[in-house]
Amino acid sequence: MVVGRSGLGKSTLINTLFRSSVLPRTCSVSGSEPAKTAEIRTTQTAIHENGIRLDLTVTDTPGYGDRIDNTNCWEPALEYINEQYEKYLIEEQGAERTRWIHDTRVHCCLYFIPPTGHGLRPLDLEVLQRLHNVVNIIPVIAKADTLTLDERQEFKKNIQQDLARHRIGVYPLAKYDHPDDYGVNESYRKMVPFAVVGSEQIHNVSGRMVLGRQNGWGLVQVEDPSHCEFHHLRNLLIRNRMQDLIELTSAIHYEAFRRRRLMETNGMIDMCSLNESHI
């Protein structure tokens, strides 16, 4: 799932991550500006990584924060996540369960932060506080090439302090680390939020064809770790931590939802039994 206000390049980054047109960039009537996402949109696709086929479901969400009144703007994303948990729970508890339950649960939420250079906005904090207990969140600084390296580091520091101050947990959380994974996860924790640049444009650099974004001061090479942290984010999502994200969703977030729903159901049954005993 991708969450963030319109104009932050969410579709472009997803397409760059998976090297495929997973999310088409929709344009306005004039064709000059990308159109805002109007509703939650789910796209299923398959990519091949090192000879292995990966089936993916990518969910784009409404660009929140674009209206004058942003009250409850997080609800579409939150409702969608819980709806997928509910579907899985129904399948899991069915009288005739299939061997493999089709898993539509959201295993990761990429949260796009505008490159303001200051810190998290009140709206960002509100949305993150609503989402971090129901899904694995990975925050990213969108269009990070609009910041200098010094500005980027200061911005990341401010965001890390905001997250800690408001007790917002983002992936990977140290308390869920397997001992063998601590070193890798600790290196990722130091990068959060990932400063990324997305581009589907190919440029020739000294005979090499690279993905990049041309600016007035030069070419930002998307996959060059010295230019941005796209390479590290892609490794985390696809190569190193994909299975961990799935397992954490099942063991932590879905389990919390399942427990809550069962308690609600048992409470309703107890109330019905109590009422019947008084008839």
C-alpha cells in the first residue's frame, strides 16, 4: 500500500521499484499535471527477481491532505486494511476451508513524506498514529533530490525525533528482531525514513544505461546509493525482508485484529445468552 498526498510521485516510485508499469500515471485533461488518485485502486501484477516469480498486489490510496478539511482523511486506508483482515478471518474460520487462503492482507505501507526539510506535519503524525498499529509502515522522503545532502540528514533526524516523541513504531521494530537479523535491521533503522527518488527515464552515462532524473544541476541516478536510498529500500522490500513483513503482518497485526474480533463476537454471544436466561 502507498499512502501520501497527491504530487509526491507515488506511482512513479512504485513503477521504479518493481521495474514495471504497476501503477499507470493518470494525467489531467490538459495533460500537464498528473491527476489526483480519486479512489482506492488495487493492481495485481507479477515481477521476476533473480529468476523467481513474485505475485504482487499494490494498493494506491486517495491523496489525503489535499482538501481544506482533512478530518478523518485516513479512514479509507484504515478501512481497506481492516476489510482485508476481515476477509482473511472469514476464510480462516469457514466450515470448508481451502488448503490455501488467498491472502489480500496489506503487508507493508509505504508512507510518503513531502520534502519540506522541517519535520512531520501534524497531519502526518495523526495518520501515522492511526496506521502504525495495524500495518507495517515504512516512511520514505519523496523527491529527496530537492534537498541538499545536509538538508536531507537534518530532515531525517527531525523525523526520527518526531516518531520517537509520538511513539510511532515503523518497520523494522527492534522488539521483533530475530537475533540473526539484528545487524541488517539495525542498518535499515538508521536509514529511516528512506530518502528516495523515482524515475522511469533511462539515461546514457558513460555507455551505461541508468534510471535517473535530470535536474538543472545534473543527473540523479536512482540506483546509485550515493545519490539516494532507493537501492536500499528496494533490497529491503524485495530481496531481504519481504518474508519478514508477511510474517509480522500475520503474527502481530492480523493476530491483534483476530483477537479483537473474537472478543467482540464472544461478548455478543455472552450478551445473547444473558438475555435468553432472563426470558
